[in-house]
Amino acid sequence: MSQEKRQLHLNLFLMSVGHHAAAWRDPDAHIEEIFDLQYFKWIAQTAERAKLDSLFLADGLATWSTSKSSLQGGLEPFTLLSALAAVTEKIGLIGTVSTTYNAPFHVARRFASLDHLSGGRAGWNIVTSGNEREAQNFGREEHLQHAARYDKAREFLEVATSLWDSWDDDARIADKESGVYVDPDKIREIEHRGEWFSVRGPLNIPRSPQAYPLLVQAGSSEDGKEFAAQYAEAIFTAQQTFQEGRDFYADVKSRLPHYGRTPDDVKILPGISAVIAETESEALDKEAALHALVSPEQGIRQLSSILKVDLAEYPLDGPLPETPPIEEINGHKSRFQLVTDLAHRENLTIRQLIFRLAGGRGHRTFAGTPIQVADQLEEWFTGGAADGFNVMPATLPGGLEDFVNLVVPELQRRGLFRTEYTGNTLREHYGLARPANKFAGQPGISALEDREKFKLSEFN
């Protein structure tokens, strides 16, 4: 793809009333509507009006915090995304689903269903779960070790993709005159037997418009980067500086040839949480007003959870105490490393670090004018640090309106972002090919049934 035709990708990271830790306390926050479909319908249609590639729902299988000041609870992704599929036409719909506490057959079927219902707009943010509380909701006293979670995730993906490929595209005939609904020669049992899963197959739904949902990954640890290089088609990542972004971008792209992939096969989208106003001073004032609403108790709990140190014992205006070596971290390794690096690089106190994390939980934050925000995005995009961005409004709905009405037109004016959708599926938005069926041409169910009948006749 020539440089002049290259355009960035924009995904809306949808977080109820916004990504700032105190967003729910903002006077304009629609806190009473965060379980109301009409609220999310407005957000999705606003993002689609701006021609954004996709929207993305994070998810966890346990409460994220025990702080009384922390916003708790969220809608289950498949339920909400299915509802949004009915009120949108083009925008991609990406949901987070854990490979640690789910079964491949269920997940493969649900994503195929969402892809059918949305006309090919489904995406899967693949996570291995980093919260120890999740383990205790699924019959485990302890979380699986980090490396084991990624081993399980690899096998999970192998099973899921095999299930999506268990039907040929033309297996469903639906010929009323002949009475033939499917061609059994084009449907296959996958007969998977592995360390973690045993799945016979086939999937009980035909191959979907995209074949596979867009495969997204968000881990930046060594295990996470290697997993992303092997499977991911988009990566949601967090880097604080331009150089860190370039280093991550180059690192992941350099791993792709080992798996027979090219740099264009994976889109890297760092997170950006911007507070936007007509002047820089107004933007900084808006950011400061949000920071003033942050609960120190909530910030300490969040930071303690990330760093695995009880910070309540240390002075807020003192330095960060010694943290465990990363080898002892069994949760979000990459976020642990990002936060400790940030604190040491900028010599931040605990209070200052809480404020730095309040806007995006480790993602890059920025306060400025629409021109300044566009400048930042262009620098990262043209400088080899990003293929696009995971847009994380500090507040909703206002932060999304600011980005859509002020920043997107500036990016379009610079020729960096589309003015119209040029495709219908999420893969088309991201410029990615539809996966080929790895089982094409192999014997189907009818051939297997004939073989079994032959064995039985010999036995008799």
C-alpha cells in the first residue's frame, strides 16, 4: 500500500460513562442510563456517523474493585453487541471474551451468530484474564499461571478456528425443490483432542460472512506479543511515549515473518484518552476538574492491585515503594511494567501516579485542542508507532462528541481518515482478507459415515 493512500484506523473503546476514574461523577455523565439500550444506541450511531472502524467493549468476569467510589458492573458483551447490530449498519462490533474461563464451542458459536446477525461486523478481543478474583468465580482458588493461560489460549484459538472452518462456504444449499438443505460432504467433524480441550464438532451454525470474527489481542507482555504475532489481526496496546510506541510497533511487526505473516496483516492501535477543548488552557482546566473528583482511596486500591503492593501504608506524596520483580506477577504483566516504568522515569509520587492513571489506566492521556490532538495522532501514525488508535473518551457522551465533531474532521482534512465507509464488513474496514478454509477439499461427514458403515459391514 502506497504511503499517500495509507489511512489510520479508529476504534471506539466504549466504557459506560468514560475512561476517567471519576467520569461517573462528572455533572454531564449519564450515570442513570448505563444499563439503557438507548444510551448505547446513541453512542454507537454517533461513532458510525464519524465512520469509525469499530467499537469495542471490555469485559471481566469479576468485580474490578472493592472501592465504594469505583463504578461497578457492566453489560455482557454478546448481549449488548447483538442489540447494537440491529441499530447500526457499518461499524464493527468487538467484544472481549476470555479463553481461560470459557469453552471454545460456546465462543465460536456466539461469534458466528453475531457475525451473521450483523452482516459480517463481529470482532473478538481475546484475553486470558488477569484478575485473580475471576478464578474464584469459576471453581478455582488460584489463577492459572501466566504462561499456562497463553498455552490454553493457543489451543482455544486452534479449536475455535477449526470449528469456524468445519463448514464450507457453500455447504448450506437450502434447495426446496430437491429437498436438500446441506451437503454433508462439505461439513466436517474436527475431532480435536488436546491438553485443555476435547471437541468433536462440527459447529452447529454455517460459516459466517467474515468466516472468522476479526481477532484482536491486548496483551503486551512477552507471551502476549508472541501470541499476537501468531494470531492477532489488530492489537489494542498501551504506550506512554512516542519512542515506546515505536519500539513496540517494530518489535511486534518483526515477529510476524516467523508465522508466515506480513506487517499489513496486523494493525496496531495504541490507546489515547484525550480531553479536548477550543484552547489548551480550557482543556487543562477540564482535566484538572476531573482529577479533583478522583477518590484517593479508589486510586490507591487500583494502583495497589496493579503493583501487588499495599500502598495504603505509604504517604500519598512520597515516592513509590519497591515493587515485586515482574517474574512474580501473575496478572497483567505488561501493565505492571508500564506503571513502574512511568513512575521511575518521571519520578512521580504516589498521588501524581494516581492522577496519571486516572485518565486511562496506563494508556496515554492528553489534554489539548483538536489541532494538538490530531498532531499527536499524526506523529505516531506517520512515525512508525501506530496503524491507528483505540479512542478512549475521558467522559461520555461529551468526550465522544468532542472527538467526533472536532478531531475526526481535522484528520479527514489531512487525508488521514476516511470520509465514507468503503466496505461492509469489519475486515474490509481494517483492510484484512477473509480467512481461507483450512479444511477445504477434505472429506466431510458423509464420507466418514460411509467409512463407519463399511467397518460395521466387515464386522458383521
